[in-house]
Amino acid sequence: MIPPPPRPRCAGASDSKGSAMLDIRTFDQRQGGNVLYKALAHPLAAEAVARLYARLAASGPVAVFDPEGIAAALFVMHPDPPTLAGIYVQDVREVGAERAGHIASPLTALAEARAGSVLTAAFDAARIHARIAELIPRGAEVASLDEARLPESMLTVPRRYLDRLNFATNHVFFRDADGLSTRLVTANYWSGYGSAAVRLWLRLFDADGAVLATWEQAVAADPAGIAIDSREVRRRFGLPEFTGQLFLHAIGAAGHDVVKYALNTYASDNGPSLSCTHDANAWPADRYAGLPAPDPGERVVVWVQNSHAVPIPAGGIALDRMGAEQPVGLARAVPPYATVALDVAELLPEVHWPAQIEIRAGRHVVRPRYEVIRGERTHIAHVNVERADLEPDPGIAALPPLLGRGYLLPFPVLPRERFRTVVLPTPMATTQRNLPLRLDVFDPDGAKVGTHFLGCLARDHAMAVDVDEILPRGALAEGGHAELAYDFRDGGEADGWMHALIRYEERQFGHTAETSFGSHIFNTLMTYKDEPQSYGGPPPGLSTRLFLKLGDRRRRGFSALIYPASLPWHARSDTRLLLHDGDGRAIAEEALSIACSGSAMVWPHEVFGAAKLAEAGATGYVLVRDATCRLFGYHGLMDEAGGFSLDHMFGF
């Protein structure tokens, strides 16, 4: 265990400081993603708004009618509008309020506006214009945000523009440079929710934010596999090396309005680097956490990728040692859609592992990737959203026995003869002043082989726990898993948003991989708030549907499946491994039984054999299905040169 410096028991955090923030709501836990944000942030919308601004500017000052409170978000996402003649509102409570630098006037005063045009800040505005026709100043042109709509051919629900399914989008860190390539893999999970046809609209930006390519990709109607490889994209469009971002828009989606994927980064020059990350999370946040400070001999680089058409100002991105409340801003601006490599040591040269770093992102970027560079090896991982809407929940410390151990954060302990497993608890809400935690370790058969009380960790703690130091020699030689749980023996607070970063190191070659995730209540029939969570519908979530990618000629795919249980549930799982080919057809099925509180390593090449994997093809995958319990899984690839990747699986 790497010990922390002395801290007072359950120390708290000081008041926060912020960086320049993009003032628009993107996501909250109660209402989910803000569809308006996605509509205004779409790259095609950015181009259309620029054309709209230019046309309206030619006719003189613009009066803005803002019936739905959209104007402020519009001018944040797309600043520098034409000269405004005023802002006009319909709600009497809004009259006199400041809107976009103007004092809002009543709609009834619109007729007296000295304006060459009237812009209605709304979509689907034809009916609105019919109502206000008599108030339009004589000779004034009438416009609306309908001019910034996506083409009808890109709408899943044409009758209602601000429908969430019209904006099933996401961002991808995409690179093909310096001997490293990226490959996105997923499946057409929308077909399981009734989608008749899906296609992807894609736009690739380079490091400067310039558009390198725009194209569409058809997706088979069945739950077909999907792959987008940076090397193939380069060949297709004749591109030079690039490091940038890929914007994805799934048209025809059903059920889910987020594009979920796994992203492999691999050495295209046959080098030793290999890594895997989860999807990027589609909504920018104020802060992100779980960024490790560099160990001696390492560089940690945050890939700052501007998600919008508006520049990130100097100071708009900042780094802070967790709990220090002394953020240091990036002194340079980041152009629209640009990608900047920010070396952590540039802003925080004195901060080292196992300290951790908070990213003040100001809602400018979706969940960033970071890269750890050690010698000739590099690996990519992601940070997580740090929530600002949580308060400590006294009910968690008083959970009844009906919920057993309550919230758990399960993660694999890879075979100890080959791998070292280290866990670093990470505060993931601005109000988390302390983390009262215990680590329980289980063998594959579900027997507890170790437990370790971490203490009531301060927000600014710097303690990483090496599983080697809390287990007897020889235990878990073939692997197992561990679970973080709340433990209030020394007091402390909890909110259910428990997170940790887990670092794995291959002992012979020194390759590392990192993953991070949060806690849930698992496999209890009784519920607490929204736990145990379900893939769809209300709790309790007592079923599994996980995506497991396959390997390739050089790398073998694997999964560490865990059956966590807050309270003893079914003695063994009734798990099915369904091998699908690239067209989405299930071509083989095998049963798997995992002990309650146990785990299993799954190697598709061992389960199905080489012939079946060849039949599945390059875009084939395994669906992990269980209707009796909720499993949690991690997946990755391994090669013969000590390279491996690992991140949590996604479900649908």
C-alpha cells in the first residue's frame, strides 16, 4: 500500500473555484440529456447558424423573439450574432430580465422595434409565426431556428425536431499517427428496441478543428457488429496522419439516444502499445475527476478536445490537485473542434502519483481521454464526470439488512502471478468531503479471501492500495475480484457515487492499463431510490446484457465477468454467451455458471474455437446474457508481448 501523508480524520474540502464555463445545461441526473444542447451543438447546426447570422446581418438589426428561453443558449453556443434590436418575451415574469445583454421587452412591443428582421429563437416555429404575424415590424424579414435544422433525411422523428432520438450522438478520440491507430467497435443495439434501419453520419476533425472527412455508413438491420478503423478511414479518404476527434450521429435509433462503443488504441507499427476505453459520454460536464498524477518516469497527457463551434478561451480548461482548490488554467485558447495535448506536468509539475487531479472543464468537452506514456509503451484511459448535484445521504449509513452490504464497486483482480492490481479511490462529486471505504476480495468461487479497511479518506487523499499487500502469497494466482464498499466505523459520509481508478501492471514487460467506474447496489430484490439499476425500466435491475468484443490475429479478446451481490442472491448465475457474426446472427451459444460473489475469466477463442470466431468475422462479437442476475464485466485484449487492455463493458 502506498501510504498517504498524515491527515485529520474525515477532513473536509474547502470552497471550490471555477474556470470560464459554457453557460448552458447539458445534462442532469433527474432529466437526462438536454436535447436543445445537442441540437445547437451539432456540427451541421453550427454551419447553418453561421449562414443564418450572415443573412440576417445584411438586413440590419435583429429583433429576437424568445418564447421558450432558447436565445441565451443560442448565443452561448454560437456567439457574435448580428446587431440585436432587442429581446422580446411572452411570459410576463420575464419582462425586465436580462437576456443576452438586453433587458427583455414584452412581445406586445415587438411592432415598434427598429429591426430589419425578426428571429424567433425556436424550432418548429411556423405556428408561432402565424400567431405573431400582426406584430412583425413593417418590411422586416422573419426567420427562425428552423433554418438551423438538420436535413429531414437525418431525422429519426421528423414530426418533433427536439426529440431525443433525433440526436443520438457522441464523440470519439480518433487517431492515426505516430505508429498508433484507433478502432471503434459496437453493435446495432437499437434493433432490439424496434429500429427498422440505422445509419451513421460521421465527421472527422483534425487537431486544428478542420474537417478532414464527412461520410455516412450503413448499419445492418439486425444487431450487427459495427467497426470504424482509423487506418481504413485514412486509406478511404487519402488522409495524412491525424490526431483529432470523430463525431458520430446514429440516424434511425430507437431506445437509446447515446452511441455506446469501445475504442481500441493499438500499435499499427507492431509496437507494444495497446489500450481500450469506454464511450465518451455524450454531454459535457463542469468537472471531471479520476485523472492520475504521473508516476516518476511517466508522462500523463490530457487530450483536450473542444466539442463545440465556439473557442475555449484561455483559462477555460484548468487542472487542480484533488482537494487543493487551487486550479491552474491552460494559458492558451483551444479553437472550435480542435484537439490539444495537455501535459499534466505543464500545469502541476509538483504533483505525483498516487495523488489525483481534477479537470475543470467548464462544459467545453465531453469526457476527456488521458494518455499515460512510459518508455516505448503508452495506454489510453478516461476520466469520469464529477457531479455537482449531490449531497451526502444519511440513509446510506443506515441501510437495512434487506440491502446487505449496499453499494459495491466491483473490479477484477487479474491473475497475480502475471499482474499487479492497484486501486485508487477517487472523489467524484464536488460535495464529497471524505470516503469511508473497505476493500473485500473474493476468489472465483465467491469465497472471501481478504478484507482491508482503507479508513475515512480525506478528499485530498493520496493512498493507493496494492492488492498484493493485503493478500497471502499464492492467493488468487488465477485471478478473482475485489469490491469497494462503504464502511462507517470511523464515521464519514456517503452519497452512492463511489468511484475508483484501478491500475493493472504486467509484471514481466511493465505494460499498464487503467479502468475506472462507480458503485451500485447489486442483485437485491428490495430497492433503494434508483438501485439496483436496470438497463431499461424501473429498479430492481436483475438481468444482464453486455457487449464483448472479439480479438484479431495478434490479440486475443477476453472478459472478466463478476457476479457481485450486495445480499446473497441465486447461488450461481445462468449466463449465456451468444456469439454473433458481423451481420448480427447468433451462430453459437455456450452456457456459463458463475458463483454468487464470484467471477470468471472468459476467452472467446477457448469458448467457441478458432473456426467459429473466423465465421463471426472482424465485426463479430459476444453478447453476454443473463435473465437471473446482474453481472458486471470488464473486457480487453492481450497479445504475446505483454500488451493488454482493459476497461468496463457496456450494456444495452
